[in-house]
Amino acid sequence: MFAVGDNVLYGTDGVCTIAEHGMRNFFGNVREYYVLKPNAHPDGVVYVPADNPVLVERMRRLLTKEEIDGILAECTVTDDENGESPDWIADDGERKHTYDAILQSGDRQRIFRMIRALYLHREHIAKRGKKLHIADERLLRDAEGQMNAELAHVLSIAPEEVPAYVAKRLDGKRG
């Protein structure tokens, strides 16, 4: 499935390089592991048991530039009359639960749509002098962190350049 040298996205560790794949002995228990080196933390190491399908599923191949642009092109939703995204969930508890699940799922299209909904809501309430709830800011920061690391790596740009790249592709897509 994966090979040494492959770059993968792994949970909240972001883009990682598979440094090794082999047997490891931890506390007398010998198992096969993927050894990941997070790009954002070169001294860090993540051990993923190869026989644990739940953890191996968290290792996702990186998108290609074409896939990124395709996902962005599909984010052509029409905002409502108040300038809110149809992906916005008004109920705070339901929004937190749903958006947390989206982040955990790793579904990049849904994550992009969630980020867009949070951006649009932030713009909408800023007009009334309000700010996003702390929980929404955290969700936005976590989602941006996941996507910015992957897109920066794939597109060979700095992470701080990712929002401009995304905005440029979404420009004109708001209804």
C-alpha cells in the first residue's frame, strides 16, 4: 500500500514521510510498523502499527495539484441571501459535532467546504461587529492547518501562500 519514501497525510501530524517499514519491538511485543517523520517536526517520529486498519486508514496519500484544483472547482455553492454558505450549521452544538467529524474524516472536499462556510460566516458577522466563537476559531485553525500543510507540500509553496492560492481559485464562485 505505502512504501518507504512516500509522503502521506497522517491525522493531525500533517504531511509525513515514511522513513521505515518493518518490525519493531515495543515492550516485548514485536509488530510491523510504518515509521513516519512529520515534515513540520523533523525530530518527531510517529509509529503506525501496520496491522491496525484504523490507524493505517489515517495515512492518506497526498492529493495531486489537479485533484486540489478539481475540489476547489467543485466548491461552487451558492450563498443564501444573507451571505451564508449552505454548509453553515446554525446550531452551535451540532456545528461543533459535525465539523469535528469532518476534520476526523480527512475528506478534503468537505474540509474545504467547512473552511469556506466558516470564512463566510466570519465575514457575515464581522459586518455586525461580532467575532467567531472560540470553538469555531479552533475548528478553522485546525482545518486550515491540515489543508495548508498538504497544499503547500503538493504545490511547492509556503504554507502562508495557500490561502491566496485557494482564494484565487474560489474567486467568482460565490453566487
